[in-house]
Amino acid sequence: MSILLTLISLFLSWTIKNYIFNHHPPKNRPPSPPKLPLIGNLHQLSALTHRSLQTLGAEHGPVMLLHFGSRPVLVVQSAGAAAQIIKDHDLVFSDKPHTSSTRRFLYELKDVLIAPYGEYWRKLKGICVLQLLSNKRVQSFRFIREEETDLLLEEIGSCCLSETAVNLSQLFDLHSNSVVSRAAFGRRFGEGGSGRRFTVVFRELVELMGDVQIGEFVPWLWWISRVNV
């Protein structure tokens, strides 16, 4: 009975808030498709999220506002609008969205890819630009890129001569990882039979980092995430 009363109270609170919000909408908001209580626009997304967003964008425009539960999400599908965001309003959008998974795997947001904008991030960026990605440093590894490209083409040619299927995704992964591995550690990726194992672990890491908890979209359902853990 108490659970039912709680749900009814939450629904009434959402209805009243939504009524007030719709009658006094903030100015300059992008168009947004109708949303449902609690889940927002999550019901309009399929397993092929990019196609769902394309369909919604065709109806509501290249810049639209969605709600994933209670979290507002700005969707940009226009090159012009994206250029304005990146070039003209980069400081406004400089902070990257993060989840509990990315926080755990990326050292409490200490990684340069996900760190919030500030003094710490600017120092990391300076190190990357001046030390790791300077023109001199990039050119010093040119021979590695050329050698790995030759090996990639040889592998593709060998598969063609033997009339076997070519898994380009796997070959490109091996190529890029080998370039980084040789530049960072001085050895080719996959030597010693660890390449395949590393690829599996890396893909699992990416999948886990892309995982989200229901409580991140619907805060009052955080307890479900705790039970699952």
C-alpha cells in the first residue's frame, strides 16, 4: 500500500510540474517530441539508436531536445550547428557527460578524455599537445606507421590470393593498436600471443564504459543499480 501511495505521489508531482513547465516554457529551447512521465523520450529509442534519432530529427529538426528520464539531452544532427558548438561555444560545451561506469574506469574523471574543464584539464592538454602530439614527435614515428601500413596491405593481399574472407575491422584494430604499441612500448602489438586477448579485454572495457544505470536517468530508481551490483 505504501509503495502504491509513493508511486501515485510521484506521478502527481510530475504532472503538476509538467503542467507548470508547459505553461511557462523557458525561452529559446530547441523543439522536443512529446515525452512520457518518468522515462521521458526513452521509449522512442530502439536498439539502433542512430536511426531513431534520424527519424526524430526529420520531424523535429536537426537540433532537438530529448529527455532520457529526467536528464535533458541536446541532439545535434547538423554540420553547421555542430561547427558553432565546437568553434563558437566550445567553453559552454567543454565538459563531457559521464556515467558511474566512466567514473570508475577512468580514475574518477582524471583521464584527459573525460576530465571536466579546468586547470587540471588544461595542464593535461598542454602535455599532450607539446610532448605527445607535437609535429616533431609525430614525425619521429612515421617509419612505424609506414611499416605497419605495409604489413596491413600484405595481410589483405594474402587473404585475396587465398580467396579467404577479410575481416577489415579486426585488421584495422590490429593496425592501429600495433602503431600505438610500438610507439609507446617499442614492440609490435600481438607479439607473444597476447594480441587477441588484449583485443577481447579492450572491447569488453568499451562495452562496460558504455553501460549506464537506470538510476542515472531516473534518480529515484538508484536502488535498482545497488541491488544489481
